[in-house]
Amino acid sequence: MRCASGEISVMRKNWAMSVVNRTIFLLLVSILSCGKNGKSGSKADSDNAVEIFQPGSQVFAAAADGVYLREDADISGRKLALIPFGDKLEVHGSSTVYTVIDGRRGAWVKVKWQNLPGFVFGGFLAKDLKTALIGRIFSYGLQCTGLSHSEFTWRLYFLPESRYRMEHISAFATDCSLVHLAEGSYMLKNNLLRLKSKNSQNVFKGGGACPKTVPPELTTGYGYIDSGNYTMTRCDGRVAFTRGQNSSDQFVLISKSP
């Protein structure tokens, strides 16, 4: 009986060691898997979330303030130039290591801009200009300022799926503003922007002194701005949309929402 008891004790000890070894093995597999597919910024983690730019393709600078062309593929790399929003770049290669800069995930891309080679962070690039325009705000104003008159503001917002929104806010009286909103779809081909308004509304917002309805004569001519053809140009280096080549009134790109 002592011999049998000793054998049972050894068997229990061997079984316990087997469980421990199995647990350690599973933990090691789990750790290695996390390093490959987890949140480490690896290629496997980012393939479905990051735009991949192929060599030979053309891309566009998508940061409103412009994007830096750097000597090396690193945020601390020497700055060679500031590429304005909307400018076209030629892709010569792309890293497979992804990182996050200013909340944007991407990989460093080897590019050429105006015959100047360098590296740009892919999170600030777009495959086409329509994609780059999403979320951008343009302000209607005079002489490239994006400012017209102190009593009103007029904004053009680019939305996903080729949609846009116009917003005109003007001071009507003390504590009362006239708000004009228009929404529709747009087409962008080469340097021609075509706006097609589908619905609009005019309302007063403010205190009890505001009228209940908006007289039509107050919004006469708004439709001319809401729809029609605009030419894409540049104003002091910034992308702008104007009705004609000689017009001083333009929708100019602004960096931040007012």
C-alpha cells in the first residue's frame, strides 16, 4: 500500500507539472499573438484601416494647414518643404510599419513633389481630391481673406458621399440672427466644382424679438451662391473656389472651424 500511495503521489505531481507547463505555453502563444495582431501598430493591425498607396500612383495633400515633406521617414526628420492642401504628389514607395501622428494612423510614404524627393506621413494624404475635401470648411470672402462683412458669415462644408452644406448666418436685429441652410450634392472634375442644391431653409434664431417667418426678399440671391459652377484656384497659396477668374469673391479654405 505504501508503494501504491507513493506512485499516486508521483502521478499527481506529474499531472500538476503538466498543467503548469501547458498554462505557460498558452500564455506565451497569447503574448506572441498580441505582438503580431494586437495594438502594437503592426501591419496586420492596420491593413483594414489605413489607405495603402501604391508606387506610381498620385496622391493629394489632405491636411488643411499643409503637410511637411521630410528628408527621412520620421517625425523628427528635417523639413524640406510645406506642401499646401490639395497639391498632387507622386508615390515612389511606402513603409509597412504603421504609426499614429496627431490622431491619424498611417505609414511613411516616399514621394516626389515638384521634382523634390522626400517622405510624407500617409495619414495626411488622400487618394483623390474629393476624399481630401471631406470635413474641410471654406469661408466666403474678399481678396483671399475668407472674410466678407462683420455682420454675416458664409461657409461651405464638404461632406462624405459627394455632399455639401452651405451655412449663411447674418445679424438681423439685437439677439436675432437669420440662418440660411442649403444642402445638396457636388461634382468635382479637374478644376471645375459643380454644386447642385437639393433643399434649403431660412429661419430666425434668437430671442422673442425674432420674427416667426422669413420674408422672401431677405434671401434673394442666396440660391446663386448655393448652386452653380465654381472654378478651383489658389488664393495666397490656399485652395479656393470662385465664380469666375476675375472675381474677388471666393470660398477660401480655412484651417479650423470658427
